[in-house]
Amino acid sequence: MACDACGEAYAEDNVCVVLHTDEQLVLEACCEACHAQQVITAYDRPPYEQLHREEPVVPVIVTQDDVEGWSAFLTGFTGDVYDLLAQS
């Protein structure tokens, strides 16, 4: 994993475990190059697999109308993912 500030890879000696549970690790990393610090949460499996659902999720079939509708929407869309989720 690389430093968000400068892109340099973290050295193994500069990463330490701050918290360890059955499901996740919280790590603290310090960049040797720029000395920026970052907290990183790591999971032993993807977080979505840890969701507890009483009923299975049944995928919805995406139709051509769905694709065309989203295409039309996104053609005129400007913004980031947060704006996208707020408008959809």
C-alpha cells in the first residue's frame, strides 16, 4: 500500500497494528519519505460478506431500458460519486 500524500510504499517497519478484532485490523502507517501518517482498516474478507441478511439478495435483471436511462442520466451529469448517489 502506498502513502496517500506522496505515493511512496510503506516500509514494513513503519506499519503497526493499533486494533485487532475477529473481523478487522486497524493499522497505523507512517511514510518514511514524507512522514505523513495514515490509519488503515483492513478486513479478513470483503465487508459486504459480513452483512447479516435474513433473506438472500436476488439480483435484478438489467434491461436495455435501464441501460439507456442511466446512459441518458450520466450524459448530462457532472459531479462526484457523492453527488451521483444523492441524485439517483
